[in-house]
Amino acid sequence: MIISPAYAQAAGGDAASWTALLPIVLMFVLLYFMMIRPQMKRQKEHKLMVEALQKGDEVIAAGGLLGRITNVSDAYLTIEIAAGTEITVQKASAQVLLPKGTIKGL
């Protein structure tokens, strides 16, 4: 015969059905520990840094703008990027808090 006979599987589940899900579960565990958890940690650190910003701090804002904070409000920062040149940005755009004295000439 060209076509072999088909036989029905045994009724009920066995341990093999659980082992088929094991690789998927392991992928989600690895995804959590390698991607999700570190991202949540970075978000928490950034939030704490943004909340602690004050006048006189030197920051790098989004887009690479480097300057000294001259005014802090609830949602915005005023940053002096050159002598007499100030810009207003959202607080969340401050990416890096620099050590005092990093910027010379402002």
C-alpha cells in the first residue's frame, strides 16, 4: 500500500505535553531577566535623577544639548547652553547628570 494506516493517540495527557511548554516558559523567563527587568531598573533610576534636578546642575539633554540648569519647574527645565542663551525643555529630556564643573565657559 502507498498510504500507511493511521492510529489514534492514547486518550489523556501525559508528561510529554508539559515538556513541550518548557522551552516557551524558559524563553519568557530569559526575556524578563535580560530585557524587561534591566529596562525597568533604568527607568526607575532616570525618574529619581529627574526628580533630584536642581538649579546649577549640569546636564546632557536629549539631542546632545549640554548646559547648566537655571530654572526648574514642575514639568520643565531652563538650561543655559551658552552665555546668555537659554532654552526650555521637558524635565524627562535630561538624560545625564554631569559632575559639577564639567562645563567650562558658561
